[in-house]
Amino acid sequence: MRIVPARWLFAAAALVALAPGVRYWEHHHPKPPLHAGDSLRPIHLSSLNGSPFTLVASGRPTIINIFATWCEPCRGEAQDVADAARQLAKRGVDVIGIDQEESGAQVTRFIDEFALPYPIYIDTTGVTHRIFGARFIPTTISIDAAGRIQSIHPGPLTRSELMSIAKMTDSAG
């Protein structure tokens, strides 16, 4: 039988003792929110049926609209976002919606009500607060083809404002 040196036992005990401290540090010292010029980090979301989905840079210009179904400014811009998404799809610009922490059934009713033609996912963990600093909704983020954030706009946008943002994003990539 082989005897484990005391230093290995000490090292193993130290790792076990430090693990909760690392989790505590990560929880209380999260990465700062992203800003214009930063690269998009993977965003862990849920699909409408609850299955996990990870949003990553797609290699195409992308507009991300963060909203909630109960939010009046979000409802006010929904038709403009839908109209812009239809036009932007023809130009190779993706539009993605992220709902903040509601049920798939609520979001599906919202999609149907406004005939939204783009994919929508649900932030079930508050990740949009942490990654984008999205404290106000709606918030719209534009990402160029290289995966760099071009702009983060809190508040509602009109169709023409969305088209202008998309044009700048498209030419930046």
C-alpha cells in the first residue's frame, strides 16, 4: 500500500476549502456589463418551450431587442421592430428578441398579437441585466458581423431609428 505524502493531502484540503470562496467571489464580483466595442459573450437563455439556448455571435449583423410583454413602451415599439425585422432580414441583418423573465405562454401571446417574424428567447435568470446592464426596457443592442457591440440603446425606438442603427451596424462589420 502506498502512503500519500502529507503535502498532497494539504493541497487537496486547501482546494476544497477555497472552492466556496471562489463561488462567493464570482457571485459578489460579477463581470461588468458589456459596452460598445466589447465582444458579445455567450448568453444562456431559454426557448419558448423552456429548453436551454445559448446566444452567440452569428457572424452576421444582429439587433437584439430586450423587452417584457407587460411593458407599455415595449408594446408601443413592437410593431416597428416587427416591420424593421422584415426589411432587415432581406439585407442579411438578424433581429432577435429576449423577453425578461416571463413564461413561454405569455411571450407566445405577445408574438401572435404583434406577428413578430423573428426568434424570441426568454431570459429566466436576469442575464440581460448582468451582461448588457439592461435595467430599462425596452433595450436594443446592435452587434456587428464580427460580434462586437456597436450600441446599446435603452428606451423605445421607431422603425426608422432601428433601420439607422442597423445601417451603422451593417457597415461596421
